[in-house]
Amino acid sequence: MRARKRFGQHWLRSESVLAQMIAAAELHAGDRVLEIGPGRGALTRPLLASGAEVVAVELDRDLCGQLQRQFGSERFQLIAGDILRLDLAPLGCNKVVANIPYNITGPLLGHLLGSIARPRRPAFERLILLVQKEIGDRLMAAPGSKAYGALSVRGQFLATCEKVCAVPPHAFQPPPKVDSVVICLRPHATLPKVRSPQWLETLLKQGFATRRKMLANALKSLVEPDQVRQALRQLGRDVNSRAEALSLEDWLALSELLQQPRQDQQDPQPPAGRSANG
């Protein structure tokens, strides 16, 4: 079956990359793995061979019959549907290993990790994801680098991110137009302390919305510029700093130093995956 562009399908065919993904997942009997977009099953096969249980979510219904015939067993569960619309908690998976569709990478990361204001709980133990190199670079970026942005800060708040291996276009059929990378995300068991996660999210969104502006000007719709400059002085930072100059620790401290406008104050939201009633 040919890959379909509308589903963002690129079949991974590199045995070396597949082996490195399996090794990075550190799978054991008793693990229950979520695979997103199994396609023709190139990754599903070694996942099942590891002894783990696999829950595969496939949007392309034409592939589902083939996958069920190929892998149908008590350790394999196939769900036909949109991963972004699926409640993940009832699946009982403790790990994620996937060659994810690049056209939904941003929303999917939010679905799998949650957000600063609503982190996913319980969190996955680890996520082995094949993503665009640009996304991997942003998740692993250090302050002051070109790739560093709001995604970097949010990602590092929620998890550690390490590179597993580079994946060139010719590792796929058809080859994508971008380079790729396999990353390992390990969500933090204990998240950094912050008084108002929602306020931190708001500051990040506004601060990085206009990267060329100095932070005092970028945040002026939320906080008086002089207050931002004073907070930067207290952090030992240049008062003319831009958003990308601040580390995660700096952003955490800044959110504590800056006074939150009354209209932004709101009740804490429940963790992702749980209702407000628990």
C-alpha cells in the first residue's frame, strides 16, 4: 500500500533506526506501549518481539485490517481513530514508542505530555519519538541559541529530552523533505515548583511571540516595562534581555517576581487526563 500524503505517512524502513528506538525504550515484559501511526507495522513487529504489550492507534482505516491480520494476538490492541481525540488514560500504557505523523507533532506533544498548566498525570515513564530534526533541536535547545523558544522552556519544564539518533530522509519511503531525529523524553516525576503555572504559560506565550523585542517591551501588555526591568536586575540579567536569553530557571523566577494581573488569576486547572472532580 502506498503512503498517503494527507495522513503524513512516511514508512520507516531503516532496521538500524528501528533497533535504536527499541533499545532506547528499555522494554520489559509487563510494559504496555502506545504506538501512534503503526502504518505497515515496521515498528510494531520489534515492539511485540520485545515481549511488551502494544496498543496501536491508526487513523488510516485501510491499514487497520492489514495490521489486525498481521499482528492479531492477545498482546496487540488496535484502535482505529484519531490519537488527538483519544482519552489516553484508560489505555494503561506506561511508555510511548512511535514514528509520529509530522503534521500533528505540536498538538501531539501537548496530548502526550500535557502543558505547564495541565501536565499529564500519570505521566508516561518515557517516550521514544521519531520527529523532525527541527522539533528535536527546539526541545533540546539551550538559552541563547537560535532554536531556543517557548517549546524549549515548556518541554524542559515537563521532561528531559535526549537525542537517540539522527535519521536521514533515505531511511523512509517515500523520503520526507526534512531531516529527522529520534528523541527520548523522560517526564519529570516531580515538576519544578511554580506558584501559578497558568501565569508562567501566559508570560512564555507573550514573551516569545515577538522574539526581536526586548522582554520589557514584549510583556508590556501584561506588566509595566519598569517592573520587568526590575525583575531582570534581581535575576542578575541584562535589562535589555530578550525572551531567548532566559533559562527555564529564570522564567520560573520571573513568574514569581512579576505581579500577576487580577484578570489572569483563575482557579487551578486539573491535571490532563483527569476531570475536575478527580
